[in-house]
Amino acid sequence: MPVPLHTTGKASFDDIYHRPDPRDYYTRLADLDYRIPELAKPHFAKQIRECRAATGVETLTVLDIGCSYGVNAALLRLGTTMDALAEYYGDAGEFDRIELIARDRARLAAEDQLPDVRFLGMDAARPALAYAQAAGLLHDTVHADLETSEPTEEQRRTLASADLVISTGCIGYVTEKTLARIASAHSHRPPWMAHFVLRMFDFTPIAAALSTLGYRTEGVSGMFEQRLFASSEEQSQVLDALSAKGLDTADYEAQGRLYANLYLSRPEFPRSTASNTRNPS
């Protein structure tokens, strides 16, 4: 069955975010060797450590934008891998949703490696958010589209509690409008940010918008594999977009995978202690 293309040029997987549980999500993305959340995991863990050390916050709050079924929270809290999660949910064929949620909650109670971190999730897919919160992977959620409207007061309070904002695939769907609204939710304590951004999307407008709010943005050296292309049509459109930006794809997207860069934005000095940083371009 052909995979439809989003207006960004990426394949659209909207259908898997509206299922009552994440089994189809992990099955579909395992077929595409979706690996960016796992590659992001050590970088997010490092940001959690550094943010806690810099701010002195005992119970750190992490907001994952475009969190879907809480995959980043699952990887960080359970110390697991994408392959293991795909196998874990793939073996749950006989469970109904209630039983699956109970199994997830029991596993978290026994294996949570970050009991002193709160995880929030924001997504446009209500079923994915509902499952992640019911399963205990997320402590609270925000179902909102901040590209088109300001957050409600209740949503603003939730967003304002974030100390660190992360994402592994939402940039391009969301822009500086969303990130500026999140950064401004707390008037005196803007959060740190760490975003993995596909090379086809320009982070410069976001970095500029955050700069006006007192942020400094740095790009971490290296590129990170996201997943295999879902179709030749998707690859063709992405290659065209990258060519228009003057980017070399020979050793990257032309070989059959999407690639991302990591950008770190912090609202305070001193400069990031990471030794492998460069200015975003």
C-alpha cells in the first residue's frame, strides 16, 4: 500500500498515531528501521544531567514535543532499545488495551530508571497521548496545535513546568511559533531545549526566534540516522529539497535514509560544556 506524502515532502504516518495503543506504531516503524529516538537517548540523558546540575532542580520536568506514544520517555525510563520495544509490543497480540496498559504500568513500577524525572508530552494525536499517559509513560500531556493558537491557561501552566524541552521528529511540522510559545510559557524560567531536526528543514528561523527570547543555540557535530525512506517518491522529494539547499547527499540521504542534526538551545550562559559543538547554519 503506497505511503502518502505530507506537504513537507516526508511520508505521512498519521494513521498510526490514532490507534488505541502503540502496537501498529512500533510494527510500522520497525519495518523502516526507525532509530532516531534511540540515537537521541544518550544526548537527552546528558541534557537531563547538565540541566539538573545547572539549575539545582531536584525533580526535573522534561517536555517531549511530538511525543506520540511516549517513545522517548520509554527509552529513557526503561533503559531499553527501539528493537526491544518493537518486540515487547509485538508479543502483546492477545492483550486488550486495558491489559496492555496494566502491563506497561507494572513494568515501569519495577524498572523505572528515572524516578526523579517527570515526563510531559505534547502532540496533536489525542489517542497516542491518552495511551502514553494511561500507561504511566507520561505524567501529564498537552493536546494542542500551537502553530495556530496560543495555549490555554491550563496548557500554559503545564508547559511552564518544563525544565527541558526535547524532540526527535516534530520540527518541520512545528516552527518557531510553537517553540516560542513554549519558551514563553514561564515568564522568568525558560526551559533548555534539545531538538533533532531533519536536514531538509532549516533551524535558523527557530534559532533566531529563540535568540530574541534570550537563548543561545549551538549545533552538535555529526549527523544522526532517522529511518529508511518509506518510498522512492519520498526519497526523491527529500533529495530535491536538500539539493535546493545546496547540501551534499551522496553519503547520506542518497544511500536510502533520512538524516538529522541536533541543536541545543539554552537560555543562560555559560556556553554549553559540550566539546563538539558548532554554530547552526
